[in-house]
Amino acid sequence: MPRVSVIITTHNRPDLLPRAIESARAAGSEIEIIVVDDASSDATAEICKSIQGINYVRVDRNQGVAGARNIGLVAGSGEFVSFLDDDDLRLPGSIERQLRILEQNVEAALIYAQAIPEGPDAKQGKPYPTEFPQGDVLWDLLIRNFIPSGSVVFRRDCLSQIGLLDNRIPGIDDWDLWIRLAEMFPVVALETPVMIWRQSTATSAQGSSDTVELIERGRRRFRKDWLRLPRIAAAPAEKRARAWREFSKNIAEHLAWESFSAFRKAHLGRAMRSAWILIHLHPAALVHLFRRWTRASTLVTLLTAVVQSDRLPQARARFREIRSNQTRR
């Protein structure tokens, strides 16, 4: 029986898939690679049939990433599981290193690590995350998802207690899975990169492309589902309120940038959608947002993007750097 099932879901991207498969193969030993073809209509089937040593599963009706991953979970047999998107790359030996740590921590359900973000121009950013909560990370995960999906290796048998991925929440289904795991089990981390993480764009056909809609799904999930998880529901009201406040403060800054960017591009519907979500967050988030966005460094960044439209991506990168520096103070 293989030790690890690496599940790669794909849809109409046969040019990227072979690299992802080979990277998974080089990430460790005793690995089974399961490719779930999510109703592709191109040459994906022919490409997969030409590659030796993979378990190719095709579905004729599109399931979405979560649904396709669930099919891969059923098809696999490894003691451990890792997900890999068809445009991402695992680094050589990375799964093997993570398994050694996970096997030394028998109570832990999963191990995560850093991912190296890569843009459409192949330019790589700084590895993420830069901080590594471990042990009981439930309350940290409620506030923000700091776990790159493709960096995770988790124990298959934990799924018998928490269930599969929820395909009703595309784009945050992995975050939801990590929260449900973290509610019951400890988490460990490897503080080094294990993958290349291709960043989504509005036209990339990736599940994480629409930031505003993902944020709204996260807001609804927090209020309607995560607060009802047994450990969270049993926590003091003050602790639950603090989690909602910090969650709101985190996503408020993303929404503010999305609103600004949409107005800058005359996408008024998107801007108004962001603003609507903003006013449904914790009131403290708006106060926090006002204080941060009226600082001189932030205003300079915004003015740069207004005056020089071609500088919007650079302005956004600078804005993220400012946010990161201010958060650490």
C-alpha cells in the first residue's frame, strides 16, 4: 500500500499537468499519484493516458475542485494525503521531509509548510507564511487561512471523524477542512518552502480567482457554521466575539483594496459588492480600516495607483508590504 496519495485535480490545462505530476513523483517515495480529470473537453485524457504510473480518474460532469478532490480521496489508498493543483509544483523530497515530522508527532492530523508564490510572469515572491502557529491552531485559523493548500500532508483516517471537503463552498473548501481538522487535532509545521504556488488572476480559471466572492463565502461560513463547531460554540462569548472582530479586521483590508481597485478600473458593481460586505463585518473593522488607510504610507501608495494606472500591481504589492510591516509593530 502506498504511504501517500497525492491528488491532482485538473480541468482543461493539459499543458501544465505533466509538470505537476513529475514534481509530485519527485517529492517522495511510496507515492501514488491520482489525477482526477474534472470533465475536461480537450487533450487532457490523451495526455494522462500517455503518462505511466498514475491513477487516472475521469468524471463526465464537472464537480469543481472540492468535488473532484473527494473523488480522489475515494480512489486513493495512502495512509497520508496531499492535494496539488495542476499548475503548482512540489519541491523535490518535500513530502518525505514532512512525513518524517508528522510521524514523530503521532497526535497531529496535518503538517503544513511554506509556499513560494509565482506570478503569471514567473516572478517569484517571498515564501508564505512567515509565521507558523502549531499545536492548537483553531482560533488562529478562524481569523485567517495561513495554510497553503498544496503544502499540506494529512492523515487519511482523520476524515472518518470530520468528513470530506464541502463542495458547496468553492475556493474556501480547503480552509474549512483545516478548521474542522484543527478543532479535533494538533497541527505541526515545517518552516521552509515545499512548493511553488502559482497565483490566480481574474482570468486564470482558478477557484481562488474571485477575491470578493471568496471573502463573502468566508464571512457566511464563519457566522453560520464555524461558530457552531462544538469547541467554538462552547467557548466563552468574549472569545468568540474576539475571533469575529479579528476575522473582520483581516478581511476588511482585502475588501478595501478590492473596492479601490474596482473603482479605479470603473468596475462599479464589484466595488459596491465589496462595500456591502464591509458594512456587514464587526464595527471595529471599519474603525481599524480608517486608521490604517489614512496613514501617510498608505495614502502615498493609493495616490501612486491613481496617477499611474500601469502601476496598480506594484502599488498593491507595496500596500501588502506596508500592511505586513504595520502588523508586526
